[in-house]
Amino acid sequence: MKILVVGSGGREHALVWKIAQSPLVQQVYCAPGNAGIASVARCVPIQSNDIDGLTSFVTHEKIDLTVIGPELPLVMGLVDRLKAAGQAVFGPSRLAAYLEGSKVFMKDLCDRYDIPTAGYRVFHDAEAAKAYTRTQEVPIVIKASGLASGKGVMVCQTLPAAIDAIDEIMTRRVFGAAGDSVVIEEFLTGEEASFLALVDGTQVLPLASCQDHKAVGEGDTGPNTGGMGAYSPAPVLTDDLCRMVMDQVMLPTVQALAAEGRPYRGVLYAGLMIDGPRVKVLEFNTRFGDPETQPLLVRMKSDIVPLLMAAAVGSLAGMTIDWDPRAALCVVMASGGYPTSYDTGLPIGGLEQASALEDVQLFHAGTARKRDQIVTHGGRVMGVTALAHTIGAAKQRAYQAVRMIHWSRAYYRRDIGYRAIAREME
Ligand code: AMP
Ligand code: GLY
């Protein structure tokens, strides 16, 4: 088979790495890819939002399956275009990807189908949003409805901060049209976890449990990023809670989408807030998480290709996934200044020594090749992922590799996995 992966981050490097191990696969392509992906896949210079370019590449190269990493091409309708051209594709249609593309749609769907989520109100007008916010308690959560690369959610500790968040989204329009509407949400307490499942329209096959760290600073402080690290399994998600999430969240959501004429195929990712025995959905993503995919795929023992194909064509029934019982932990190394502003083009050293460590995988995110050097090329640069018998041991191994990798102003959190490790010690 010939498989194309769309995207250029650490998640796509992990997907390409895993897909390339399948005996069913002759060639993996990645559009546009990065310097690390280029060592496993043939990178083609087509951007992930170039729907025409991707459709024509898939058709001309006779690609057997296209796997889409990021949300933007999904929301732009890449799946619909490829299907119309008769191509097999892993990912939800434009209508189904609206679950991630519109927080207003997501909240209203949860409301209509009794899927547990935070209480909320929707506003299309800044003054009305502010008037309502003045009547609420803080902390309060202000969300731009549309896609904002994970940055459109503001947890506000004070009323002035909440008013400023509304202005930033709706008046200064820092996220453009994504800020046409805002969702104002009740602040939830608890511990977050990510629940991902493969979905073929009706069947839901859960992946192993995982958790990420979204905040840039240690102790989960500071602004949110795409994710600074992740691990699997997530001890907070007990078997009982997983069953509850399947019954109360995953299956009802897939059924709701089908009932609304938006059947879901691909990977469905629920961002959850867990508070004792209670689970609420913070968000849905209609794609693999980044960096959750890195530890998940390092633990996946089954061939991923038949699974992706089955989700794409509607034949997941009866399939299972075999997982390495060990834990995997991924530390994201970022450019100093991320998620705000940062330099690129800085030479990266130590990659060979780090990747020679046993049970360590380096997944490149924002990297590029400049002559014979690998250089930084984005905010999140490298996902250093290690496998070991406990999360604590995986953390030690990952940081051993992290310390070997260097560039000017590299930044990483030193506490990835702290909650899970505290639970392991209990
Ligand atoms: P979202 O993209 O909606 O998941 O939001 C990004 C992050 O903001 C989440 O991972 C949480 O850390 C935080 N967050 C979102 N909604 C809430 C909420 N209702 N209560 C507390 N924290 C929230
Ligand atoms: N790690 C969070 C996300 O992929 O959205």
C-alpha cells in the first residue's frame, strides 16, 4: 500500500513512524512533513490546507489511504473532496469535524443529547457577553467558538480579565472569524485526561488512556499551548471511569452525530475533566492529539494500518488493539518564548546520541533541514518519548534523552507526568 499522512508535527511523525512498520505498506508519503519525518517518509511540498493540491496528489500517485493529522484540512472538507474523488481516507467529513470547528455547535449538541459538559451561554455580541459575565462568579472560562490553534480558551480569574478576554476575541478579533461567537462557561475543577477512540460511523474502539499538559509552565501554570508533554496510561482513568466515558460520552456523541446527519469516522478525542466519580467533556477534537499520539503509538503493538483502514471504510466491528503494558512518556522541547514569539533556524545538536538510547523515540515537530544541519522551525520542536515499566521510569529515561539535545534557548517543562507519578507512589 501507499499511504499519505497530512501534516508536519510530532503527531504526524509518530503516525508515519508507526505506519511505516506495517508489512502492508510499501511507501509512506507525508505532506508537507518535517526534517525527522523525511528520514521515514517521502515528504512532498504540499501544505496541509492545500485541498486542491492534496486531492490531485492522492489521485495521481494512486494513494491507497490518506490519514489526516491536523484539524484545519478536516474543517475545510479535505475528507469530502477525497471521497468524492473515490479515495479512501481516515478522518471525519467537514460536517462531522464541525464538532471541533465550532464550540457553539459542540455545546449545543451536548445539551440536546445530555452529554455531560460545563454549563454555558453563547453570545454573538460583545456587549451582551460582558453584561452576562458581570453577573457571574469567577473563575470563568471564555472561549472563541472557532478554531484558534488551542489558544482561543481563556480561564479568567478576575472579572476584568474576563472582560478583556471578550474584547480580545470579539472586538480586537485576535482569532479572526473564530471570534464571531463566544462560549462563556462555568469553571470546572478536577483533573484533565484525554480519551481517544477510533470510530467507523457506529463502532467506537477506545485507545489506551492518556493525559497531556497544556500549560506552558511547570505545575500547569501560564498560558495554554498545544501541549508540553503527555503520557500513557493515565492512572486517573480507572477501568470504571473508562466504561463511564464510553457510555456517557463517546457512544452518545457518535450516535448523536449520526442522528444529526453527520456520521463520524476517524479518531474522536474527548478532552475530559474528572472530579472524583464525575466526568465532564471540556472539548472534542476530531483528530489525534498532539502530543498524546506520541506515547500512544509507542505503546501500540497492533499494526495500525488495518485499524485506520477499518475506521475509514466502516468495518471496525470485532477489531481489538494490543498495547504494550509498559508506560510511555513524551516531553515536548520548545523554542524559548513559545507560545508567544520565538526564533527559528537555530541548529539542533545531540539528536544522534539521544536517539541511540534504548526505548527512546525522537518525534520531530517544528524542525527543518538547512544544508547538513537540522534546525528549529516552529514553537514545539521535538517530542522526546520513552518507554519503561512505570511512568516514573519513563520520565527518567525521557529526560535523560532531553538533556542530550540542545539549541539556543530550548525550553521544556521538567515536571511532565507529575500527577501520574504521584498516583503511582500511592
Ligand atoms: P478546550 O480547548 O476547550 O479544551 O480548553 C483548553 C483548556 O482550557 C482545557 O484543557 C482546560 O485546561 C481549560 N478549560 C477549558 N474549559 C474549562 C472549564 N469549563 N473549566 C476549567 N477549565 C477549562
Ligand atoms: N494535546 C491537545 C490537543 O491535541 O489538542
